[in-house]
Amino acid sequence: MQLVAAIAAHRDGGGVRPLRASEFGALSAALTPILRTGASHVGSSVLAACALTLLRHRTGRDTDDRVLGEIEQVVARCLAAGDEPTLGLSEPAPFGMDAVRGLRRQALAAAELAALDPALPRRCRWADLGPYRSLITADVLVDDALAPLDGAGASGRMLLETLEVFLDLAGDVRATSARLRLHRSSLYYRLDRIAALLGRDLGDGLVRLDVHLALKARRARRRTLR
């Protein structure tokens, strides 16, 4: 299952705003009747500042985009003229009440941050949040962004080192090559392999920040003097 949160955003980028009474009524009347004909719809509810829709998870981004488009259209029609919603989509998880609470936090965070940060897409998945995931859970910094490199076998440690030096030096290829005593063509090969394993674009600033935070979080957890 996955959870979608739809919110109304202030036009000046100031984040989420409460739903007006007319918008609340329109959404309450329209959301479930329109969406329930879809095979993936489980249920919907409208709260003071958001609309939540629980979906059966289906593999394939095209299906996700179609369903998100339907939700977006319904919500947009119910908002005041000229206002647009931002949508947040959680990660998929097995059905269960504890899981639903976690998915709610993910979906709401994605939707609200999409309203606050213009660098994020208006249909924002939890995975799109990049470094915000670590900042939101700052008490338990996560480094799951690095898991694909951990599974890279004997070369994993070397790739992690290469990535950290590259990010520490602000993506300067010449300085990274010198620091690692590595020919530039070899560095480009490593960076291409890292990007392929991560499935992410190292030219994206938010991606760089995400993995950089994850690398530093690992170092921070190695502290013994508290």
C-alpha cells in the first residue's frame, strides 16, 4: 500500500494553508466517489489541511503517475480558483496500522516540503526528498541512500571513498583525481559506476547533498566520546 497526501499551498511559497470550508465540503463530497472506481483505491479522507488517499501499491511508475494525476485533478477542481495542490507519495509498505502511521508522515512531509521548496516536484515522492529525509529524522540519521554501494562487493569500500572525496571537494574532478592519485578517466569510470549502482544523477545538487549527509552520518555514529 501507499499513501498520497494532497495539500493546498500558499501562492507565495509559504507552505501549506488550511482548507476553506467550501473546499473541505467539495473535497469530502468528490474525492471518494470519483476515485473509488479505480482498482488501486482503498479509501480517502479529508482533514483540516489535507486530503489523504490510501492506494494498493502497483509496480510501475506509469500507473502511479496516472493515479496521482486523477487525485491532482479532483483536488485542483475543489480548491479556490487559481490555486494548485501539491501531492506527496509515501514509499510502499505492507498493510498495517503501524505502517499507515509511518506512511502518513512520509506523504505529508513530501507534500508540504514540495510546497516550501521550489526545487522539489509538485508531485513529490518520499524518495524525492533527498537530504530532507535525513533532516526530518535527525535524531536517527539514515544512510540507506548508500545501501547499493554496500552491496557492491569488494569494490564497495573503494567506491564509497571515491564518492566522499568527490563530494568533499565540491565535485571538482581535477582536485579529486589529485587527492586519490587517480587518472581522470578512471575517476569518471568510478563515478559512472557509483551513479549506476545508486540509480541516481550525481549532477543533481539534492542527490549530492543526500548521499553526502549519509556519508557523514556514518562517520558521526562511529564516535565513542559522548
